[in-house]
Amino acid sequence: MPKDAWNRIDEHELKPLTSLFAEEPDRLGQLSKTIAGIHFDWSKTHLDGELLEAFVTLADEKNFAAAREALFAGEVVNQTEDRSADHPAERGSGSPDAVELAGSRRIRMRALIDAIEAGAFGDVTGVLHIGIGGSALGPHLLVDALADDRLRLDVSFLSNIDPHAFDDAVSVLDPATTLVVAVSKTFTTTETIANLDAAIAWLREAGVADPYGRVIAVTASQEAALEAGIDDSRILQFSEGVGGRYSLWSAVSVTAALALGWDAFEELLEGAAEMDRHFRFTESGQNIPLIAAFADLTATQKLEAQSRGVFPYDERLRLLVPYLQQLEMESNGKSVTAAGKPVDRPTAPVTWGGVGTDVQHAVFQLLHQGTVAVQVEFLAVVETDSNLPAHHRQLLLNAFAQGAALMRGCKGGDPYRSEEGNRPSSTILLDRLDARTLGALVAFYEHRTFAKAVLLGINPFDQFGVELGKEIARQLAEGEGGDDLDPSTRDLMERAKL
């Protein structure tokens, strides 16, 4: 009886990376691909020809093609919440109704931006964007990565309920000319509503006669925003089927569109749509997000790498790591299958990282000589608009050298300086960083996350694991649940005089 694909993968013996290059003459051609101005290289991972074939078989056994088509057709793919995942509809792929609705809401978003730029809100010099999780991480990444010298407004992002975060966020803004964008899918998120109330008070104390008139709400729950005092003309909606960590393609990014310009937002969507088309219509052995998922699973399943380090060698991508932490760990940090059965193998590794070359002087010691397996991913950008091209050249050389060093190692008689090598890494190289390539890059990460979920049999679109802690905090704030607390938590509350 033929072995199933997982058995073939589990039993496959990994070869040293240097041997793989020697034995597979077309290794680069097979494991490096280019699309949308982005080059992907997995040749320095332990994914080899036999494993690639086994993973393609696994995709067939898991009905990957059908699952992918269900995603793009707007069918129910979030089984636990009986929902479709409608973020592809925001860039043109989904059920006809979802695509049409997303398009009409984008027209409304554009009209509101036009009104703001035409002076309907008076003089506007800044935006205070309030949200948490996907309601802030995505737009913040866009603004930070694409800002350069083109920012039209001062923008502050506020997510944490820490009062110091509020003070820092408003310190650079003029309340008389600031718009507040409040983003919450339900418009009941505790941190967001508390920060919105503080922002209203900040505007009122500064003499703004109608502070609610300076607020734009972005939500899937229009009724809740209306109840909070936001006028219907200043409410932008997105679909219930658009999860927070997948929402930057929607009106959630109105702040980014205001700050960067509408053309940049459209280019972002176009780049994502190009990656969508590739992912949807390309066969498994050539499919970029799917091959990336194969390489990831090689690391987690074969090398037991429960840690994934992401290292952008570009300061403009410094917020990519926190963005990916939510996307990957909230999506695939699961211990049960989509059918509710215990998972019998590792799922999502811990995503972490930092910006090169800084991290070389902080954490790379562990990557080269430590005792834990880490799946390493480098990102770099070929072109630069900087007036310091020599700096940029050195930056790129460092990124490429680190991958080479992890693979090669350094053997010698001195045990303190010896590095075993054979440590895998992948590299993503952008021709340039602009709205289109960033859109394609983020869509790639979304599809890679989805592909891994399908191959592991889990649901990447729910996140029930975040609820219990929030519920206990709510109960405690309302004076409930204290009798059920453990002694340690009760003692901590007493020490904090709560």
C-alpha cells in the first residue's frame, strides 16, 4: 500500500545544504521564482526535489485546489464562524456580490477622502488613527513603509490603552486641525472605545466645538458606530467576512489613503491582485506562496524549528515583523483541526525578528551558534532613493552574507569560533519598495499562511484563543469573577491596588 504524503515527508532524510546544491544542478531554477517585482529564493532551505514532490502530493491529498477556489469564490472557509473570508474581494476576487459591495464601499471611501481634501472638515493637518490589532497594524505598516517625503499629513497611530501611548500619539498633533479615525470591526473593542473617548475629551478640552464632527468611524457594525455618536455620513463599512488581520485592503486603510494619496492605495490593491492571480491559477510546483508553505513546513516538521525569524534589511519595513506576528500566529496558532480534532503535528512557529543590520549585533549569535532551530527569512530591496548609495550597498552585502554564513558555517580547531553551518534561510528580494510591490508582498504572506493552514488541516480565520483573557479582564473591571481567581492573580491585583 502506497504511503501517504505526510508519511513520505516524515520519513524523508534531509541532506546538508551544500550537498543539495551539488546534487541538484537546477536547484536555483526550481526553488527561486520572481513575480510582481519580487524575487523569492528558497534554495538555501532543506526543501529538495523529493520533498517538493511529496508536498505537491500532500496538497492534492488535502484538496488544496478546491480549498483555494472556495476562498476566491467567496464560499464558507471559516467553518467555526460559518463565514467566507472576503479580503480577496477587496481587490477584485470573490463572489460577485462581495466584489460589488467592496467596490461600492471603496467609492464611498474615495468620496469621503475627496470631501476632506476639498475642505469639508476645514483645515486638516493631521490624523489620529485609533485601533488595535489588525485595525492598526496594517495601516501603520503602509504609512511607515511608503512615507518617504510624500506624507500629506501628520499621522499618529494609537492602539495601546496605556495612557503614555495616548500622550505620545497626540503630542505631535494640533487638535484644532486633527481628524480622528476610529477603527473597530464591532465598534465595541474595549481599548479602541476607551481611546476614542479620550480623544473626544482631548478635542473638547482644546476648544473644538463639535469633537464628534472630527471623527470618522470604520467598522462592520454601522449600528454600533451610530450608537457611539458618529454621524452616518462619516461611517465607512467593511464586510463581516473581512478579518481584522486581513483588513488593510478595505476602508480600514482610509488613514493610509489620506496620508499617501489615493493613487498609492489603488497601486497597493493592484499589486495584491497580481499575487492573487498567480496564487489562484498557478500549478502547485510553480506556485510561489505554496512553495513558501512547503519550505516552512520542512522547517517546522523536519527540523522542529518552532521559531521563525524575519529580518528586513530595510528600515522602511521595520513594522513588517509585528504585522506578521498577528497574521501568522493568530491565524495558524491552533491546536485543533478545522474538524475539531487535536492536531497531531506542530502548527505555527513563533514569529519574531528585527531590522538588519541592527539585529546582527543583538540576536544573530544565537542564529549562528545557538542550540535552537530557527527558520530564518531575509528581506531586502535592490533600488534605493537614498543619497547614500554606499550605505545601501553595504546593507545588501550584509543581508546576503548572513544567509551564506548560516549555510556555510566555519569549522576549525577553536570551539568558540566554530559554526556548524547547514542552517537554512530564505530570501525575498524586492526590486524596489513601492505601493505595488508592498501590496504583492503582503498578499503573498496572506496566501502562504492560508496554504499552510490547508496542508495542516486547520482553520486560519478564527481566533478564539484571544477571547478568554479579554473576558476575564472585562469581568474584573465590572467587579465580577474575583472569587474564581487564582491566589497569584489576586495578590497581584491587591499589590496594584485594584
